[in-house]
Amino acid sequence: MTDPQTGKGRALPQRLHTAMSQAVGRERECGLGFLFLPVAMGAGAGLFYSASRDPGLLLPGLGLLVAAFIAMLTREAHLGASRAAALAAALCAGACAAGFEQQRGAILLDSDVITQITGQVEAREFGPAGRVWYLIDLLSTAGPEIRRPPARVRLVARAPHPPVPVGAVISGRARLSAPSGPVLPGGFDFAFKAFVDGIGAHGFFYSAPEASAPSLRRTGLLQPFRLHLRRIREQISTRIRTVLPGDPGGVAAALAVSDRRGISTATQDALRATGLAHILAISGLHMALAAGTLYIGLRKLLALFPPLVEAFPVRKIAAVGALMVATAYLLISGGSVATQRAWVMLAIMLGAVLADRSALTMRNVALAALVIIIITPSAVVGPGFQMSFAATAALISAYAALAARSRDSAAATPGLWGAPGRSAGSSCWPS
């Protein structure tokens, strides 16, 4: 028999229905449904890239339109169906974003070839024994000519030579190799990484490459700006390693402009052995230190002038300054995927400050994830994206749980004069 007071003995389906109804009611009250949109979009992008065949854009596009229409049509009559359709639309939207990114992907070399290449240097890195790695915007090939050449290649020059500056034209006899796939089944796919990064081949020069005047070719309006940024990065790195020789300068250059060439092999091995090699990759920690230091320092500095505090919103002024510093750091650091994720999350947090909203919320994390998935959906299948957002969500969830516990304790504790404590308020987590 079922006890009507306690509900013990009720059938399992009924208890599940009650629990689900309570969860839906709490979700409706707190607006937690938005947090599942990036999960659905990420799942769509992951399913697109993990498919055995190219799904194309037709099926995800039609699914997006149909699901969005159903979500809007049932928004007033049936909330559950509307939200299920919205999640299906987000799933299809993630697949569409992955499809568009696939169309923008690089042309990968299908077999090894020895040819004469001519191209414009986009970036360069220096290694031991005078080696220089060049990222080259390929202009032409000869002897033999590649009929379907990749747009960009990455080549190493081992022979001693004056380094070819960024923006100049480089030429030489080179061996081009197709990017390799995963070493083990399910392992890291180097070919997929090269495809997403826009690098169609790797290889090396047989002899010292030759340099000529800067190319007049313009691949876009932003190309001169990118080349100028890379020159600035090299100047900053050279200046740091000149003032701080050895490993200290190498580490400082790596943290400033993501240039690790000044770090000795022994130091890199020690960092890997101790599990600290990740601190050299510019990500959320470095972005938060750079922007957070300026934000707090600027607020404290402006607080020294009471008339200024009364006349202007110094909190928002500090947020604007921190956003400008974070953007500058993003540009000079090279703009890796991890740095882009950190900048997007920080920009949303500072934007919340400008809009007089709470900055540390799960909703802001979801917004940052949506932006990253739309821009680079391939990041979803990488460990960096998953670990970064999982760690951020865990920290904010833990903070919310502790804050809710403190509110409950304050509500249950009598006031100083025996009066009841303050209300615990809403049980919602920051969303």
C-alpha cells in the first residue's frame, strides 16, 4: 500500500515523473535551459566531424529551419516541446557551423613531392642549431608544378642563412609532405589539426632559401595588419631575451608573446616532468592576470579621487581599460585557440560589468562557449576546449553552491538582537 502522507511505496514511474516535474519547474524559475544550448551545439559539431561520411550542409540546414519553426510555433502552447525543438535547432546549428568551417579548410597535399616553391613569409620561428621554421603563403611551384597546391605550407630551413624577414618573398627547392594522421587509432589527428589551421603541407628546404623584396600580393585587407603584428611580436621577443638572457628571458618571452625559442631543452623537460609545461601556453590564467591586475589597479587609483568617483562610473572605466589590455594581449600573443577562448570569456565577463550584471555566472560561460563554437566549431573535439570550459563551469558551480549554503546559514541564524536573519532569497545558481 502507498502511504498518502509520505508517498512511500509509489511506483517508480510516478516518482520519476514527480522528480522531473520539480526539475522542470526549477529550470523554468531559474532559466537554466539556456545553459544547454552550447552543449547541444557542441554535440552537433562533434557529430559532424565524427561522421564516417561528409554529412554536407543540406540536412543540418533543413533540420535547423524545421526545428526553429517548431520551437517558435509551440512556444506558447507547449513549453516542453518548444524547448526540445530549440535544443534540436542548436544541434543542427552546431553541425552547420562545422560544415562551413570544413568548406573553409585547407587544401591538403595528398602525396609527397619535391618542387621549387615561391611564397611570402607569414611567420617564422627559430630553433636550435640555426634552424628556422617558416610559415609560407604559397605563391607558385615549379619543376614540377603542383596542380592543386595548398595555400600555406610550413617548412624548416636547416642550412645556415640570413633569416628571411616576415613579409618578404622566399624561394628554394623543398620537399613537401602531406600532414600525417593519428599515430594510434583514436589518437591525435595531425592532419585534422593542419586542415583546421589552414596548413596544407609540411617539409624542409634542401639548401638555404633565397629572399627577395616584399610581395605586392594582398590576400585580404587584414593581411598587412597581421604581418605588422608578427613583426612587433618578434621585436618584443628579441628585446626581452636581450635584457634577460637565458631561461628567464625565454620564459618571459613565452608568457608575453608565446615565443618559446629562448627556453633551453633541459628547462622544457623539467617543466614537462613536473606537470608545469601548460603555464607556458597563454590561456585564461595569463589573460586574467593581465586584465585583472589593470582592472583592480585602475579602480583603486581612481578611488583616490572622490569627485571623480561621484561623477563617473569608475567601475565601468576600469572594465573598458581591462578589455583594451586583454585585446592587445590577444593580438601580440599570436591568438591561439586557447587565448581566443580566454579572451571571449573575459570580454563577456567585462561586458556584464558594463551592463551592470553579475559577471561570474554560468550564463556568461554558456555565451562564451556559443561564440567559440560558432567561430571555431572544431575546437569542440579538442581537449583544450573541453578542459577549459569544464574547469570554469566547475569553479562557478562550486562558488554558487558555497554561496547558497552561506545564504541558507544566514537565513537560519538569528540576527544580532534576536531578530530573524536575512532571507535566503532564490535557490537558483548564478545563471
